[in-house]
Amino acid sequence: MPALEPLKPIDVVVALRLAEAPEAKYEQLRDHLGVSSSWAHAAVRRLQAAGLLRPASRTVNRLALREFLEHGLRYAFPAQPGAEARGIPTAHSGPPLAAHVVAEDSIVWPSAAGPSVGRAIAPLDDRATELPQRCPIVYENLTLEDALREQILLAVPIKSLCRYDCKGLCPTCGVNRNQQLCDCDQTRTDPRWAALGELKNKWQ
């Protein structure tokens, strides 16, 4: 049995485009993403083999893709901000999050034609710097994935616990939940990350 070819970064870009445009043909993937048709074919084969596309189709397995993006992407294709450079805004500096996240440093994909200066991370694909013009929706989705790749969210503990069975403190009123209950709404989420939530809900 032949060994499965591992996923490549471009495969994530192709999957994001197919999630938004399930009927996209290979020629459209070529035009939207700036890849050759043969590269698009190869990416689809790898995505099918990985279970991120339905067998023998270009239909995204949304549950599997969401799980991979949430929990596997930063391990498979990590990104660590480096030296300052001019480039295309991404991660928390990209369009979906920039208005909601206050940060000292901007994050960019290096590009001499970029409008911003910030700490540089390598995009998932070298052609990603063309996406703001070629396919804005994929550009915006990739910036959200970069927020996960550079570990903005995952570096922050969900809650601090003193022991395994600790119920923690209420983040709203501060009451010790080990001693008493409160009536605070526990379903609220940080509005700065609403764009990521919308992307997750879209793929449910």
C-alpha cells in the first residue's frame, strides 16, 4: 500500500476556498489562488486522502476541517513572528480582527508592496500576498488562521486552577465557585474574537 503524501500548506488554502465556493472548478481555483491547475489537482488529492474532503469529490468535510484548523494547524504549520518588515496585515492585524484587538505589534506577511510594517511571519503559501486582490474572502480567512498559528489565542490559559477539580473564579463577579454559586451569564464570549466564532459557525 503506497504511503500517503502529507498535507502541504497550499492544501489549507485550497480547502478554505472550497469551503467558501464548493462548486469551484480547478480553473477557478487556479485563478483565485494563483496556483496551477496541476497544483490544485494535487492539493485536492491530498485533502481527500486526509479526510478533509469527501471521497472522490471537492466537497469539504466541514467537521474534520474545522477540527484540523482549530487543533492541528498550529502544530502542522507553526508560525513564529520574526523581524520587523513591510508587508500584508495578517493574524490579529488582518481585516476581521484589527478593529477588535489592541496589540503592540502588527503582524504581516513580508511584501515590499504591503501597506503596513510589523513583525513578519511566513504565509501558508508564498502566493498569499496576492490574495487581497485575487480572492479577498480567502485572504480574510487565512488571517484568522494565522491568529491561531501564531498562538495568540492558545497561549492564554482558559482559566487558572489551583487543583484539578477546582471550579475556578467567576470572570464576571469574582466569586469563588468552590464556595458559592453566582447568577452571572457564563455564555458570553470576548467580542474581539467574534470573527473567528463566525467562521466556526459557518462550518458547523
